[in-house]
Amino acid sequence: MSAVRVLRLATGGDGVGRLADGRTVFVPRTAPGDLVELTGVRTHQRFARARLARVLAPGPARVEPRCPHYVHDECGGCQLQHLDASAQREARRGFVGDALRRIARRDVPDPALAPAAREFDYRTKITLAVSGDGRRIGLHRYDRADQVFELEWCHITVPELMTLWQALRRLRPLFPGRLDAIVLRGDRDGGRHVLFRTSGGEAWGGGRPLLAELRAQGAPATVWWQPPGGAPRAVGGGGSAYPATVFEQVHPEMGDRVRAHAITALGPVSGRRVWDLYAGMGQTSAALAAAGARVQSVEVDRRAVEAAERVGPPVRRLVGRVEHMLDELTAPDLVITNPPRSGMDARVPEALERLRPERLVYISCDPATLARDLSRLPAFRLTAVQAFDLFPQTAHVETVAVLERAS
């Protein structure tokens, strides 16, 4: 196989080069400027995919990854750890700009990106997979979701959770049977949580003994168990109503910055009718209501809504899928939407096109679905875009897009 020069990064983090026959080839774990030798080339009609065999000459942005799992186990949790921080940020800016130009057909430059304070040790939640034979608990290899390697330490997760994992690894005989996954999570009060998800319906009585052992090792945590189809329940150390499975940003500090930026981008809200779509645990709704807005929020997770109702000023909260709740909402003046990675159901931008609020602020964790949804909103001008570095070492990026009703 002849050498291939990597020209740039594609969305998702793969390096892009050209084979001798002219076909574009996508190669994970390569950096712009790398001269590489490939293996496992799989050709398609117009492109090819390959794996990196070795780097013949490194590009200027290539660095040695900090995490041993990244190279030795081909961990799929990170995609860009072989690039320096500056090159990573430029790549993520490019992912957003490219999607907006190519998919949304919006003529905009790559947006500015607000950097994270920490490049490592920032995630406050990690989900560990279990291999089919139950012998390994860890993360998946990239491009091979059926393979799980044993995790020792995840370098983008906060050390408090990794020290908890070190204690848990020594206590496997106390784990429940038919284990599907383990979720380690930190809360904003400094508490630690371990959630066991199982595929069997048998009752598990090991929560209290496990908690006792964790405390003995200096790693106290609330122990949760979630049977198939059931709600999570605290089975050891649960003295609070903490919603262990409710979504919250895995990088809370940066998530708070995104929320503050989005609320500011809405402009004055006092007395205005504001929709908060995909509202999660209600922090945005609470901030808007405290500023005098007349807020209507929609969230599909009932546990998240219950958590939101325990704090903050009153808000009209609806439980259900946003696309199913549209007829229950009063027409808005302003809208803030923060959908999951899959973006908004087509019925949501259709309703926004019909109602035409003055301003729409869209918080996105996926540039492609953001761009797709913006293409469904021709009645709105894109007036500002800001990217946020919520996920250093990965190809993921958070974006806040501001749209105003076209005159």
C-alpha cells in the first residue's frame, strides 16, 4: 500500500486523504499533514475507508495521547486525543461551519468557539458496557460496538468517579447478575452515584453490602439498581430524591455557560411568552421565569419534570414529546430549544414556521441535525452562531444558533 497524505478532518474526526485511484479515503486516528500507511482498506463506489497501520511522518498537530486505552485498546470514547488542543478546537469549529454551509445552505464562516477550562478530567458521568460473556466491564472499541475492553481509568472523566471505579472493580462478586451496564455519575453537591442496569428481573439484595464495602475503602456512593423496564431505585445510601437517570450535561461547568449564553441571546424576556422545548431538569425554565418570562416548557422525562417542580419559580410544564404537545401550547414570542442529538422532529420546525416567533435560540449537540433543522426554517434568518467546547478530546461540539424572524 502506497503512502497517503492526510489533508483535513471530516465531521466525526476521521482524517481525509486520497488513494492512488483518486477516491477519497477516511482514516480514523489520523491528523492533518500526517503521511500514513493504511490497512484494512474497504472500497466503495466513490470513497473508501481504512485503518491506520502506521504513521510514516507526523503532521504538525499530532501529539502523544495521554490515555493508554486510546492507542492500546482503540477506545471509541475519544476521537481526537492524538491532536493538540488548538487543532482540536479548529476542527470542531470547522465541523459546525461545514454543516451550516453544506446542509443548511447558510453562508456563514466557521463560528468562534469558547474553550473549556480543562482538556481532561471533566466528565461527571460515564456509562460502562459489559461484554457478552460478562468478563469485561469498560468501553467499546471504535468502529466495533460488539467489542468491550476492560477499563482501568478514563482520562476525560473526573478523578472522583475513577477512584470510585477502582474501588468497585475489586467488588465484582457483589454486583447483580445479568448486568447490562454500570453508570457512574457525580452530582452538583459532590455526591457520587453508581447505577447497575440489569437484563434480569430477579431482585438484587446486594446494595447495602456493596455500600458498606465502598465506605470501608473510602469511596462512599449511593448505590442504585434499575431492572429491565423499571425505574431506578436507591438500594444503598439513598437519602435523597436525586434523579439518577435524568439527563444533565456531562460537563456541567460548560453546560452552565451554554445555558447563560442562550438565555442572553433571547434578549429581554420579562412579560414575554417563552417556550422552553426539551427542557430537561428545568434550569433554563427557572432562569427565564425568574427574569419575568411567562414560560411554557416541554420535557418527555417525567422524572426530570418532577425534579424541576421541586425548585424554582412556577412554570407551566408539560410532560411528553414536543411534537405531541404543540397543540397544548400558547403561541410564543420567543423560543429556546435544546433537542437531543437526533434534533427536532419535523413537526416542530413546521409549527415554528407557522407561528413565526420573533426569535429562536437553538442549542445543539450535533452540527448535522442542527443544520438539517435550520434548513426547515426558511422564515428565519441566522443572525449569530457560537460554538462551545463541552467535549475536549472528542469530535463532539455544542452550538448555540440564534435565528430571527425574517421581515
